[in-house]
Amino acid sequence: MNYAWSLGPFILTQTMLFNAVSIAAGVAAMLWRLYLDGEKVRIWFDQFATYLMIIVLCYKFGFLVDDPGMLLRNPRIVLFMTGGSTGGWILGGFCMLVLTYRGMSRGVLSLRVLTNVLPYGIAVMGIVMYAMQWIWDPSLLLAARLLLPLGLLILLLFWQSGLREGNHLAVFLVGLGIGGMALSIVEPHLGGQFGKIVPWIGLTRAQCGWVGVALIGMWLLNLKRRTQPDNPS
């Protein structure tokens, strides 16, 4: 799945197109959830737009971080080359952290709101991505993968609490860990790659990761419960 369309010197791959559409859908879902909670959507829209700009710049020009001399040797390379590097993504992530911290220190952004709204965007991005892949090339494997983000979104929608009071991230992580473990068991039978490497205690690397994700979510839920004041009887 990497069909390409040529737009002059620019190459638009199917992967790039699917990523762009799914990210746009995820951002729209987060903005809608923020709107329902009465948050200042314009401020969050500007913040998300800045994040996206950094991601695009990292993807387009990230390779220059590893080899900046490439631009001097052949300036036209920026028209054809894409693909971020490890150094580029680290630099981009650092810039996003700095911008987030700056917004929090000014009282414009709330870390709790940000962490609790991100699961909605991630779930919607997964749904749109797998749905487009399935429409392009229908298969039982993609249908099974689509069920994971779809189930997570349904779980989040049934979690009745505000972004400032609830613990949507913890619920998302627990559901992701459990759902990912279930998917890792079924996927090898559908032509997937999970289940082929057994490093220790009979679990694959992916399954160890899913267990870790679920445990982190449970720890966050327990931490939230312990920090809540007792209701007076």
C-alpha cells in the first residue's frame, strides 16, 4: 500500500494521503470534544495547528538534521526528498514540549485537558486510517484491526466525565492494552505479524507492550482514586 501520484516534482504517496486525512479527522474530533466541554477551542486549534506544522516540517526536512551539507551539495533535493530522521523527530518533539510548557506556564493550556482529549484524537485517527485501508484493500485482518480503535472510541464516549475531572487517558490505556492483547492473539491467524517472536515468558514483544500499557492505565486509575477526597457521608 504505497501507490504514488506525481504532482510535478512532488510525490504524493497513498500513505501520506491516508495519514493526512486521518490526522485531520483526529484533530477535528479533539476540537469537537473540547467544544462540548466548554473549552476555548480557538486556543487549542492554534496549538494543534502548531503541532501539525512542526510534524510536517520534521517529515519534509528532518533528513537535513542528520546531513545538513546535503542542502549545499544539491539545493533541489528539498523538492524531492521527504522523510524525517531520528534527530529531526527528537528536535520536533522537544519543540512541541517547549510550546506546551510555555502555554501551561501562562495558564493558557491545561495538561489534564490535553492528556484527556488526546485519546479521542488517537482513536478517531485509527478508525479513519484502518477504514480507508480496508476500503482500498478489503481484508479480514484490517477489519479486525479496525475494531480496536472503534471499541476504544465507544469506551471513551460511554465514560461520562469532563476533561478536567475525569481520567480518560487511563481508561484509554486500559482498553488499549486489553484490546491490543486480544488483537495480538487473533492477528497471526489472519495473516498478521504478531505472535512470531517469543522473547520470554511465552509472550511476544507486542504482547509484553500491551500488558505494560494496561498496567500503566490501571496505575493511573488507582492514583486518581487515591488522590480524590472522600465524600462526606
